Amino acid sequence: MAELVGNLLVAQSGGPTAVINSSLAGVIQEAGHHDCIEEIYGGANGILGILNEELVDINDEKAKTIQGLRYTPSAALGTCRYKIDFKKKPEKAAKDMDRLFEVFQAHNIRYFFYIGGNDSQDTSHKIHEEAVKRGYEMRVIGVPKTIDNDLPFTDSCPGYGSVIKYAGATVMEVGIDVGSMATDDGSCCIVEVMGRSAGWIAAGTVLAKRGNPANPPHIILLPEIQYDIDAVMAKIKETVSTYGFCVMVVGEGIRDKNGEEIGADKTRLDSFGHPVLAGAAEKIKEYVQGKLNTKTRTVLLGYAQRAAEHFASLTDANNSFACGEAAVRAAVNGQSGFMVKIVRNTEGGTLKWSTDLQELGTVANVEHFVPRDWVSEDGLLPNEKFVEYARPLIEGEVKFPLEGGLPKYVTLEKSKVEKKLPPRS
Amino acid sequence: MAELVGNLLVAQSGGPTAVINSSLAGVIQEAGHHDCIEEIYGGANGILGILNEELVDINDEKAKTIQGLRYTPSAALGTCRYKIDFKKKPEKAAKDMDRLFEVFQAHNIRYFFYIGGNDSQDTSHKIHEEAVKRGYEMRVIGVPKTIDNDLPFTDSCPGYGSVIKYAGATVMEVGIDVGSMATDDGSCCIVEVMGRSAGWIAAGTVLAKRGNPANPPHIILLPEIQYDIDAVMAKIKETVSTYGFCVMVVGEGIRDKNGEEIGADKTRLDSFGHPVLAGAAEKIKEYVQGKLNTKTRTVLLGYAQRAAEHFASLTDANNSFACGEAAVRAAVNGQSGFMVKIVRNTEGGTLKWSTDLQELGTVANVEHFVPRDWVSEDGLLPNEKFVEYARPLIEGEVKFPLEGGLPKYVTLEKSKVEKKLPPRS
């Protein structure tokens, strides 16, 4: 393999996580070890920024800022949800692809790393194929990222361990709070977490039980399973009667027995005539208060769960960093068209994490769901198989500096790389 | 003053906090230093448990469990919202009072400490007056507690510093997350925090700005101020246009220009005919998405904010502990009918915390609100005066042990004290 000399471009895509910047730091710090990589550029706001030739010069950043990315949530380079959609908009997609390669060529980009979820792996795959087709020598490696944990082949997705560590601790804390208030009437708390089609996050909060059936959460509903609301109500009633209270966790996309999203309330229109998205937890709260007459409160973690660096998993952050490093090493070694994946090694009784490569073509647009046999028969609680899988992912805490009682995160200077092309038409 | 020899009873009331157990630890550990205090009992579930003669023997607990209360959220003894209401239910209140004193006498309770908010201070006051009236020698001291920070005379309320430290960090993290996603369309995130009539919690998240107007939160709405929704919408629009995104924090009880709670939606009834409580954040989200066409997401911290020991304020925990200690010292010194209050000493340029006593009669049923001149003229953001007040309250982090990646909190054994009375009629 001939050494490929040129510049590196890295970008971030989709929803941020607590550790997506850790992968970015991994790419940048590993790139510094390879002479064949000349300049290190970042794409501002993912593919969208690259299309607009908005590149930032990472070598202008202070070393301590790059180190600080290992404990800074959000997407430090900015992100986007822009999709190059060859199926629905083939003409626009072809034009976008032309523009991307104009930018790559203008800045002699020979190493391209895209950190993101399913859509981003698809984009990386298309860019790799296009490079081969055009005979433009460039190495493309996808770096996994998604709190949803729904990328296939990888043991787990960077971002997932941190979100379930935080959500697990939160459910645990909410649980002992509600439990200590449980007097004669009983009470119920419903925590809604992210996950529209895959229930990994909701399932992960089962770790808060620490093996004790009495501990919250008592019920966990996943989008993968269709629920009979009456059966759920019966279980809540039974739980309140046994423990005096009930803590339930629901994924935002949970569905009823007809397969309809429970959170989408078609019977209510807002002042502009659109159906109101009441939220799954709020919807079930109405049921519980109405049918069981049990005081019910909700918690909607929303963006807070994926940004909660202040209680992020060190295992997750380290694996994310390792994915970034591995991507660069693979590319420098001549690989292209792969996604880095996390591998769990349990030989010899101690768990060790490593990385490997997976062909992008096999990854793109495949969603990985919680296996049905990792959940109890009634579908209301993940079982020991799930716990065995998830528990190692939340080990350790990310250390971060504080100032005035609040975390002190870093911000990139983002000095702009001079544009060489006319504006995108 | 003659030494009063007898038993101690401590109980917790109202909504739990991250540090209410720290006050309990303060009471218990200080009590251990005074020979005049023989047995240390806890009331299970506040006044309600005492009425039912449900006392637990604190001296049966392990010393390390008591120490663990300093980093364990929830109300370890259990709590209640039971109110002895002489105004609305004078007969029942008189009967309850008789029963309380039967229990006090049966167990030779000579020291009574009630840890709670406004209602609990009122209860403590009534018990103190009743003891004097009955000639039953007992010393009653109220220990303050409320995340709402609405007790008068005390510098701040135990629980408040921790909730704004956690909520402030959360808003900061949500802020950089949303900021990094802000591409051409702009986006908005609304975080709803507790506070039905006092806006201390919402106001406290202003600390996340760290003095920089560009930093989130960009807008904070308090229940104390009536808002013209159109003016709020205009400010959101301006913020999105300036920064590309907007993060807003609202107290749950915020009101519109007619003084109506924004979160209470009278136009919508649930299947049982009750008005749906949509939540203030959800309601404003509908406005923003409808009127400004700006993508908006909400976060509802709910019980999570008051239980978030994993990022609690050490200053708050220490002050809470000191309040418990001071209550016992005051009682042993012959005082009764007081609430402990926190005092801030800034002489000599360094801040020192101490405690003092405040007559319960002056405290009961007085609510302390955010001063109007601590908020900007347009009412949309707390100002420097507020920041100067709140900043010291979040200093330091409570340390806690971890196991398997999650906090390891303690639970009381709660061995029951033998009952001496017939059941409550």
C-alpha cells in the first residue's frame, strides 16, 4: 500500500451526545501521530457545512481544548440533520455529491471521517463509493454515534452508555424520592426517555433496580412491543398495592395494541389544527389518574439525557475515543468504506473492550432493536440477559473541571479555513 | 435553666430534597453529644406516622448509615403532606393534637424536631404553643427545608442550592447541545422546573449564563410576574435570530397577563371531564411552533430535580447539616418555638455561613418571593443582584460512593419502637 499524503476532514452529524466530542478528540489526537496527514480540518455543522465549504482549522486549536473535548457534551463542530437522499431526491443528491468532491479536491482532503448514526453511516458509504467511482483517492471511515444504540454489528453505540448511566441514576433517585412520599394513597411517577423505534434507553434504566424487584423502575415500556393499556394499568395497580408506589419508564415511541404511537394524540388539535403531541408519559398519566385515581407525575428528560456529561460513563467516553483513534489508524493503513465498531471481549473472565471494522454497506439503514428474549414474557421489564449486556457500559465516571459550582466545558475557536471555491449554487 | 432529660423525636415532612437527610444526620449526630437526650426516635412519614405511633429507633441504625444520610436523597424516614388544620377542620385538629401529646408523653419525648417547609413550620409552631399551654415540657425547633426557597428570614432554604446547581448544569448542557444543532432553521428548547408560586428555581438557572449574554438560558419566566405571551414570543424570535437558537426556563406556575396559570388548559378535558394540565412548557411549545414555526422541544425535570444527589451542592448539604445540628444545640440550651435559619456573613470579603434562630410565629405561612428588583425590567431574566445572591449556594459537590456505575445510597433499617398506646381512633 502506497502512503497517501493529504489533509483530513472530520465532521459530526445528527443529535449530539455526551461523548461525540470524545470521538472527535480521538480522531484529532491520533491524526497527530501520522506524518501522512498534513492539515486537520473540521466540517462546521456536518455535511451541510462541507457543502458550504465551511471548514475550520483544528490545528489552530489549543491542545488543552482538544483534550477538553473528552469531557464536553454537544457537537463541538456543530451538527446537522442534512441527508443526501439519492432515493427521494436523486438530482439534488447528485449535485450535492459533485459539490462535496469539489470541496474535497479543493482542500486536498484524503481522509474523511463522519461521526454519526444510521443516516451518517449511509452518507459515509455513499461518499466512499463515489470516491471509488470517481477514482479520487480518499479514505472514508464512519465513526459510530447514537444514544439510541440502534446501529447493527457494534457491541454498543458511543453515547448509549452515558445516557443510560444518567437516566438510570435519575430513575433511581426519582424512585427513592417517590418511595419516601408514599403514604396511604400511593403514587406513581412516569419517566419518559428518548427512543422512537428502539427501546434501548428505556430498557437501560433497568440497571437502577440493582437486581432487587422492589427497587424502581417497576415497569419499563419499549417501542418494540405493542402494549395493551389495560394490562399496563393492571400492573401499575398491582405495583402500587405491593410497594405503595410505582415508577415506570417509557420510551417516547411506545405503541398500543393496535400499533399506534401512544404519545400522538389525534383527538386533540392545537390552535393551528395540528394534532397535539402530548407525549407518551403525559398520555399514560391521564389514564392512571383517571382510571386508578393514583396521583401521578411525569419526568421528561428530553435533550438533558443526551447532554448529561456531568454523570457520563467513562467506559462510554473511552470507547468513543477509541473509535475515533481506530478510524484514523484504519484509514492510514489503507482501509476505506468501513464503520468502526466496538467489540466486547470476555475471554478469561475479565471484560476488555476493543474495536474492529465493519463494511459500511452492511450497516447503512439497518436498525438494531432490543431482542425480544431480553425482555420478560409480559414485555414489562428487561431481564437478566439485558442487564448482563448493559451493566458494563455504565462503569466509571467522566472527570471534568468545575468553576463556580458548574462544569467547565470547552468551546472550539473554529478559525475558518480560507474558501477556494465559489459559493454553492 | 434546668437540664431537660428525655427522648428525642425527629420527623421529615413535605416534598423530599437532595439534602433533607443531611439535616436529619445533623440532628442525630449532634444529639449523640448530649447526655440529656436518652433515646433518638424518628417519626415514620412525618406527623402522620407520629399520630399512628409509628416510631423508629435511630440508635439501632449503624453509624455508617447515619453518615450516609449526608449524601442520600429522598426523605429517609418517609414523609407526608398531612396538615393539622385548625382553621378548616378545628375539631379534627384538636383531636390530632391530643393524640400527638399522648404519643409524646407515652414515649417521654422532650425534644421534637420537624424538618420541612412552610406548612411544617406552622405545625411546629402549633405543637410548641400547645406544649406551653398544656404545661408539657418539650422543646420544639423547626428545621427548614424546601427546594422552593420560599421560607422567610433564612438566607436560603436547605435543598435550594442543590436543585439550582443540578438545574443550572442541566440548562447549561441542554444549551450547548441545542446550540450545536442550530443550523439554518433555528430551534428552541423550553425547560420546565418546579415552583408554583415562587420562581426561585427557575431564576437560579441564570447561573448557567456565567455572565455571558450569549449563553443559555436566554429567557427565564417566573410565577411572580405576569407575562404577555406576545412579548415572550417576540423575545424568542429575536433570540433565535441573534443566536440561531433559544433556551428558555419556566417555573411550572407561570401566569399570563390575566394572571391565569399558563400550564392549566381549561379548553381541554380528559376522558373523565377534568381540565388537562398540559404543563407550562408544553403550552408555550405549542405557541412557538405554531406562531414562530420554530422547532421546539421541552424538558420537564419534575421529581428528578429535587432528588439529584448525583450533582448536589456541598454548600447546601453542609448548611442543611448545620441546621440540624443547630436545632439540637438550641433545644438543649433551653430554646423552643424557633426555626433555625441560615445566615450569610460577608464581612472581611470572605463568605462564611452560620445559623441563627427565628421565632416560629413569624415564619409560619409567610411566603418569600424573588424580589422584583432582582429581575430585569422586562421581567425576562434575573439580574446581577440575583446572581450575587445565588452563586455561592451552588459551590462544591457532594461526594457519594458508587457501585457498578450508579450511586450507592443508604436506607434506614427502621426498627420499630414498641407501641404503648391503643390504635388511633
